[in-house]
Amino acid sequence: MSPTDSEPQSGSETRTESGASRERGDDACEDPAVDAVAGNDDALDAEEMVADTDRASRAVTGHGRKGRVAAEGGASSGARGASPDHRSDGGASSGTSGTSSELRADGGSVSEFEQMAEVSLTEHERRRQWFDEKLLAPARIVWNDWRARFGFFVVTFYLLMGTVGPLVVTQPKPNQGDYLIGAFRTMDHPFGTTASGTDILSQIVHATPSMLIMITAGAVFTVFLGTTIGTLAGYKGGRLDSVLMTITDVMMTIPGLPLTIVLAAALRIDGNPAVIGILITINAWAGLARAIRSQVLTLRDAEYVEASRIMGIPTPKIIGSDIIPNLMPYITMNFVRQARAVIFGSVGLYFLGVLPYNSVNWGVMMNAAVNRAGATSSPAAFHWLLVPMLTIILLALGLTLLAQGADRVFNPRVRARHAKSVEGGGDEESTTTGGI
Amino acid sequence: MSYVLKRIGQSLLTIFVVVSASFGLIRLLPGGPLDYLRAQAIQQGGSDMTMAEINQRIAAQTNIAVNEPIYVQYVDYMGAILQGDFGQSIWYEEPVTSIIGPAIPWTVFLTASALFLAFTVGVSLGAIMAYREGSKFDVGSTGVGLVLNSTPGYVVALLFVAFLSYRYGFFPTGGRYASELTPGFNVPFLLSVLHHGALPIASMSIVGFGGWALSMRGNSIRVLGEDYLRVARLRGLSTRRIALRYVARNAILPMYTGLMIAIGTVFGGAVIIENIFAYPGVGFYLIQGINARDYPLMMGGFILITVAMVIGITIADLTYGILDPRAKGGASRESY
């Protein structure tokens, strides 16, 4: 029971965070104490905000600019990704980032729709800028935050363990060494051996690929279904909404793990890890769909979505380019959260011995340790139980920290601060350190 | 009022769907439970058992009379469940209701205490962390909360069993209470119940409170920056009143829906925890039923866990209005 699995609260957190920090920014005579309390390095600073409003007041409002980007680019979906909250990033994320810098410089004398860009970018510059914004900036963000960096390393390590690991480490088989060697006793078997002399390290490594497949399958299934149903219900509304939400509510109130156990027993499935992954998250999509729907309800009436509707852009395209990009941070966080839930659920159920399997598995190892060697009652076999448990905790911790990092990566203000080629990226530093 | 009715209707719908699904799983799947039961009956009864006898036996076990048309089977099954008849356990050779019925209060005892403990401790800790944001206490607690949040409950349970029960013998390794005691409201019995329940409750709540603390911390920090809080301070309200009525109330509200999802997680997690501690609750019997291929016991356990959870969630949802007066309207409200 980990309440952070309760998606909605963190969702509202991210949403309200930007709202709250905006309010702080507008409030000129801010009490420094309150500011410190509310200080979150993701949140924008008051000065930054003031600078932004200043720019905007030079006749280039967020909305106006958006309209212009659309007009200049000639692209029907020019407003993409530019929610009013994310004004400074609006131009950048819609791919016509070159325009956003000129727009500010030219003042408000000419009608917004007649303006031409004064500076043109070469193909090479464009590519370099894209590379900087899309790849380097996220990398810098991850690198600058030790938690995200730790999470990134851990997850990469497990990915390597799942792909390269089985090629490097020998296949686990009985009688690789003496029975029940403790952990860290010999160099041959760093994590010790099982009651049948199987090397624990090689078991852990060879269990990784199927675990990774299981995690990916479960997380992709949940996120895909949850996002699709949530967006559809929220955007369409009406009868479709109430039908979908009734189904969702029913699914949500069925306890997940018992449902998985019963289905696994009745359906006689084989041990395919992808199937198991989906089975474990069988009704997890419901919670996500609920949360996504409530976010879509607020986005549905946003000005830029309304604009797209008036322009006659088909609904799937509006959902794809106006709605979903705004939900990406939330969706990514949930992907990672679901991944963690799959690990917890699958290992727990394998430990109970109620899921079919066709290869070694961390949960199966724990089951064997307890049932065959009595790892809970005899200290000699305890390492057999401890090593898989630590493996799970480390991976879960890595995923949690990576999710926090992902939150920062998707925060357009944090990203803009780290993208060197975006205008304002450089002087951001000076404004933030300027002090009140 | 209409919201209350709608909510209760939805809960009934959920239970209806679950019971129907359990009928479908037992009856309709080829090579599923029913075929298994038939094979088992033939094996045990030998060749002198007629088909009618076998069918009768299956009907007694699962409430499904195989020779009737399918809709009759369905109506009979639903009717039997409504009357609280979940069939006959194959393994225990007793009605499922008389096995799982007495187990329900124990599961509810474990889950409710664990949830309550995790929530209150987490919320208090999170509030303190928010007030002392940036201090060593805050940084340390955040780290601990993150690690605990990344630990599954059964890992803690296994560590508890290994060290506190087996190695040092502080706690019993299984059961609901010491077997020589007579159940009732006497002190030794209640103490024994607490002694046996302590570790399961602790292992479920320890992994939970970190997450609550982190969300409470985040919410409180956000509330502390709100304008209405400055107004409250300027009005000269007491710190205590501000902390409880303004900060705590508004910070807890967004977590309330999380509480409902947590009810589900706790009930699911209890299945694993009860088995580790050999604690005869509903989850314990559910797994027993699966391991013994005792389908009536398994399905009865599943349906009753769902009912318990649906009741819990409905109560939590209906009391939301007490905490948040804005939710009274109901219709426009967005939960979850």
C-alpha cells in the first residue's frame, strides 16, 4: 500500500504548482518567508515571472504570439503545446522556435499577423537548436539533479543487466558451487548460492529480461488504455463519457491483486511474461483514466483548443496535438509508477506461487528460499531471500527517482533554463540570482 | 441525496459485475474449473458413479447445476450468492461461508488499522516536514520516505518474520491469537490479538506512511504559500487554529481520493501479508483455495474481498462531503 500510487493527488500537485507559483509571481510584495517555504526548485521565481510579464506586455501576449506562430508557419496545429501557462515555451515546443525570438524584438507597432521574421535560420542552425532543446536540455536537467541522475543510472544498469547481462553471466544451473554459500564469502559466487548450489547472481541476472518484458508490457498496457479512455471520455463528454466512466468506476473498485490471482488460476495461462504483466495491471488503467479525464476536462475549454476547433481541425488531431502533449508529464510519471506496481505485484504473487512461470524469476527465488530452505527461520539461507528483495527495492527506488526527474524534464520552464540555444536560456541565470 | 443513491447504486453494480464474472469464469471457460471438478469427481467416485450423481455433487459445490440451461444456471447462482451461499469447499468439506465469514472481521481489522496508522502517522510527519522545510529533519525524512515508498510490504513482512519472530521470538509466527485463550472481551485475549496482529499491521503501515508523508509535505507547502493563509495570519488567528483548520484541512483534501485507492491496495496487499504471517484472514483462504484447486473457496474469497472493499470505498466516498463542503453538490464533482 503505497499512497503515492494514488495518481490524482500528484496530478493536482503538478497542476496547482504552476498555478500557485504564478500567483506568487504576480504578488509583488511577497513575504520572503512564505517564498522560502514555497520554494521548490522547479517552481519559477518571482523575478523570472515579472520579466516574462514585462515581455508579454510589449503587445506580444501569449495568445497573440501563438496565433502568429500558426499564421507564419502555415501549420494548422501551430498552437500545439503552448498552453497559456507555458507561454515562454510556446514557440519553442511547436518546432518553429526560430520565430519566438524575433517576435519579441519587433515591438507592437505592426499588426501581429503581418509581421515577418527578420532573422532566418539555416538548416544547420535549426537542427542544432532542435538537438539542443530535445536532447541536451533534458540530459542537462537529469544530470544536474542528483536524484534523477541516481535513478537514471539505476535504470540503465538494470536495462544493461537485462540485455547484456545474460550474455556475460553464465546460465544458472544446480551444483555450480557448494550448497548455501553466504553472500560476499567467495569471489566465485559474490551473492552466494542456493540450497542446490545454484549461483544467486546468475539467477538474478537471468531473471532480468523476463522481468523487463513484464514491466514494459504492464506499463504500456495501462498507460495506453488509461490515456485513450480518459481522453476520449473527457473530450467527448455526454453519453459516451458517462458510459465509459461507469465502466471505469466498476473496474476501479475491484481489488487488483485478488483479481489477478483468480484470473491466473481460472484462465490457465502459460508463463509468458508479457501476458503476466498485462494480467497484473488488468484494472490499473481505470484509476489513470479517471485522472486523465479530469485533466482533459480543464484542457478541453482552453483557448488554443477552442481555436483549433473553430479552425475545423478533426477531433483525433486536436486530441493528438493539443491535448496529449499537455498530459505527457503526467502520463510519463504514471508509466514509471505502473512499472513499479508491476514489479511489486508480480514478485509478490510469484512469491506466493500463484502465477505460472517458465523461467527463473526474482519472486520465484524468494518463494524457493522460504519454502525449500526456510530462509525466514534459518539464518544460513537468509541471503537467498535478501538478495532478490534488495534487487527489487533498488529498481523501485531508481524508478521513483527517475519519475521525479521526468517531472522536471517536462516542466517547460526548467527545460528552457537548460536549453542554451533558446533565447532567455542564458540570461535566465542572471535574473534568478538578481534577488528581490 | 441523489448523489448518495447514485453512489450506492454504483457499488451494487460493481458487486453484480464481480459475481457475474465469477460465474462466467467458473462456468464458461473450456478446460476451466468446472471440467476440473468433474474430472476430480470421476476420479474419486470411481466408475460406479453416474453422471447425474457427479452433476449433483458439482451443483452442491459450486451452486451450478450443469444439466440446466445456462440462464437457469445463472439465475440460480446469483440467487444462491444473494442468500449468502457460496457453495461447498472441496478441501475443508464445509460451506464456504462458514470458513470465510469468520475470517472477514480479522482481515478488516488488519487493513483498517494499517491504513489508519499509516495515514495518521504519515500526515502528521508530512505536516511537520512542511513546517520545517529544508531542515535536516525534512531532508532525512524525505529520504527515508522515498526508500520506504520503494519497498513492497511483503519485503518488510519477511524481514519481520525472519528477525522478530523466528530469530528473537518477540512475536508469534502465525495465527490470530494464542489458541489456549477463549475469545471474548477479556484482557489476555485482546492482548494476544494485538500481539499477533502487530507485525502484519506494522509491515503494511510502514511502507505506506512514507508516501502519505511525502504527499502531505507537498500539499502543505503549497497551502502555506496561499493568500488565504496570509489573511488568516493577518487576522491574528492562533497558530494552532491555522495549522489545523487552514493548512491541515486543505492539504488533506487532495489526498482523500488517494485514500480510496489505498483501500484497494491494502486489501490486495493483505492477501500476501496474511500468507507470510499465516494469519487466517480472507486472503489466506483465497490462496489456500487456489493452491488446493478449491474453486468454490477461491471464488467465495474473491467475491467477499471485493464486497468488503466496495463497502470501504463507498463509505470513504460518502464521507468526503463532511471534509469538503464544496463536494455536497455532487454532480459537478471530480473525484479520483
